[in-house]
Amino acid sequence: MLPSSTFSDRQSRNRVHRVFDRPFLRLAASLLVISGAASIAVHADTPASSDPAAQPPDAPPAIIAGKRRVPELLLADKQGGTFFTGIPLIGYDDELGWSYGAAIEWYDNGPKKSPFFAYTPYRRMIKVGAAGTTENAVRLFVGYDQPYIKDTRWSVSGDLVYEKNDDENFFGVGQRSLERLRFPGLDQSFREFDDYEDARNLIVNGQTWRKYDSYRRKELTLVGSVEYGFLDGLLQPAAGFQISRIQAGDYTGQTIGGAIQQETRLHEEVRTAGVTGFKGGWNNLLSLGLTWDSRDFSPDPNSGVLAEIFIRASAKWLGSDFNYRQITTGITYFHDLLPRRTRLIFAGTLVYESQFGNAPFFAQSSLAVAGDEARQGLGGFNSLPGYLNNRFIGDTKTHANLELRWSFWQFVLWKQHIRTMLVPFVGAGRVFDSIEDTTLKGWKSVGGLGLRLAWNLSTVISFDNAFSSEGNVFYMELGHPF
């Protein structure tokens, strides 16, 4: 599986499956990412000096007077000026095969003497990447982010993304997706996904159900947003847009591995449950939101709160083929439990989303939160790790996650600062057919343990092993899940 902030980035759509089943593959990939990343980093400045004269002033600019200062533990290693980081993307998935690619990120942290230096993660950031798999999944992306343009209250961000996946997940819509795994070719349900997949892949009398939970998808998406800061930079109204063209294809009746593919789940639900969007189309949206952000360092916070409410709408007058609305609310909290002894961060998030109208099935996985669309569907690294991506989708969905991020070691490798984190985590979530169906019963739970590396502060590489009732999944991803 390719990292979510690269292959999956902000519009994560791809399968999460049994990546790196063998321990030696996990270790080899980990070492390769660390060594490869360090070897191709190009810096325009030297590591931050410990000289007090080189540190920024204590007082923040007036427009961000409410922001928390970057913790001294992190600030001591923050570089001034501009620099590049390069990440090789290597992974393995039983169905998608080997994944390969690279992402390059350019950062401008500004001069150390700037009053913004100690209160912002960076002044500008550009990312460019390409990734693919041996099973014909491809992703190309370009992204830009600039907070506080020219020292004003305005911030902008945008992404252009092309994705192609011939094995996209679809396990049904709403509460029926919560049921145990089954397919029409066998009168039996399955608890473990591995057992389910083995049965589904069998060929009987020239027929197969191998692609029962899959469909083909191509998508070209342009997203952008603008924010303006109030209340000393803590409160940020935002407006954004999305222009997206989706092509979808079905496997029903095609020859797969020498056998005829029987009716897929997507084809069946279009026929029997009125699911829309079967052929894809234009999915254009406008969004409005409000964010309260008191985090001290957004890529890897020590403390603070991120609270968000976003509404977005798709309509015919926007050139969209669909009419629907979405509202997403979320709160994320960070707290340093032992600030004077070690870096032990409690992190928790709760997200609730509902949509109204005639949303296509491929939009029933997404969240409205601007700049964080990687948290979508239920299942996968960003919501319910241990379940497949988009394992549970519907008009209403919620999930909660808790983590303990313990930084137990840091070192310098080839002039690159690396900080290691051990992260136990748990989570739970559920989908509902409507807001009225919301209940605390029947939630799906997950748990696991991760090793994460903070490279030169802003780049976090995660190696997480997660468990659910359907099996375990290993993730190699960029960034924290939240």
C-alpha cells in the first residue's frame, strides 16, 4: 500500500490489504525509506543552531498572537530557509502487487529571525509525486500550501490529483455494509477477510466471484481553499471548491482468470437498491467551513485543539451531475502528558459526517473537511485501520481514535534529524443510513501498534500494524493518521 499522503494523499481511494505479510519485508522497506530519504535530501540551510541569538523572538505577530509557540524540543531542530525532502514509495500488496514511486516536498521555513518562525510549521510548501503498482493502480499529484501570505491573515492551498485504480473497493452502502462478509456464490458468511477472499477467488463451473467487491475507477480532481484568520489566528473561516471528473467501470460478465465474472456487488446494488453514480460523472462542489486551531505544530503537535465544521454542496448549476449536501464536524485534541521528562503525547479525534440528497456511491465515502479528505470512508489508515479502505460507507458515519505517541529516541543520520515514536492506538466507528439511526451500538473497533519516524520535523513516516475483527493490516504511510 502506498502512503496516504502520496498514493492516497487527500483523496484516498485505494485498497488497504495485507501489506508486508513477512517481517523481513517490513524491516527492509523501513530501512530503505530511511536511507533513501536521507540520501536524496537537499538543504539550503544548515541544521538549526542552539545559539540563543539564532532563535526567534518570543512575541508572536499580532495576527497570530493566540497561536502556541512551537515546542523548544522541536524548535531546536527546525531549519531556516528552504530545503527539499524526497521520499521513495515502496510497498507490497497481495492484490495490487508491488508499489513504487517517489514524492518530493519543497519547504520554505523563512528566516529564523522572522517572528513567524517559532509559530508556524512552514511559510510555503510544494509537493510533487508519482506512484503506481504492478496491478495497474496509478497516482500523480501536485500540491501547494501557503499560510499567512506575505505576513497577512490570508492562507491558500490547492491540489491537482489524477488517480487510476482497477481494483477499487465497494462493500455496499449504509448499515448493510456492517454485515459479515458474504457473496451470492456461497451460502456462508466469513469473519476473516483472508478466508472470504480465498472462497471468493475460487472458479466453479467456469464462473468466479473474484471481482465481486471491486470496480474500476479513474478520477481527475482539482481542489482549492482560502482561509482568513480571526481572534489572533485561532479562528479561521474557509471557502473552497472541488472540480472532479470520475469514470467508473464494472466487471460483471467479463472474463477474469479464464472464468466469467458473476454480478458484482456494485451492479447488484444499482439494480436492487437504487445506488447512483454507476458510470461516474462530474462531481463539482463548493464548501464553507470554520476551524478553531490552537495546535502548536500541525505536522506533529505536542498540544492544542483542532475543531472543525464544514459544509459542502454539489449542484447542477456547478456543472455537477449530482445534487447533494454534506456536513462534517470534527474535534482533535493533543496533550503532552510528561512535558518535563519525555515527549508522551495523548492524541484523540472524533468525526461525525452526514449527507443529504442524491449522492453518488463514490461520494458516500468522502468527508467535507477541507485539507483533510484523506480521512474518508471507514476503514484504512486514517479512520479504522485493520479494515480495508472504504470498508464501510454511507450517508452518515462517525469514528473516534485515540493514540499515545511516545518519542523514545532521536539521532542524526547523514545530517538528517530523525526522531522515533512508539504509538499504541485504538479506534471505533460505524455507518448509519440516516442521522435518526445514530446509536452507540454495533460500532466496529480496531487497535494496534505503530513505529513512526519524524524526519526533520515536518515529515512523518508511519509503520503501523493494526488489528480488526476481519484480520490485521500493516501500513507504511506518510504522516500521522490525524
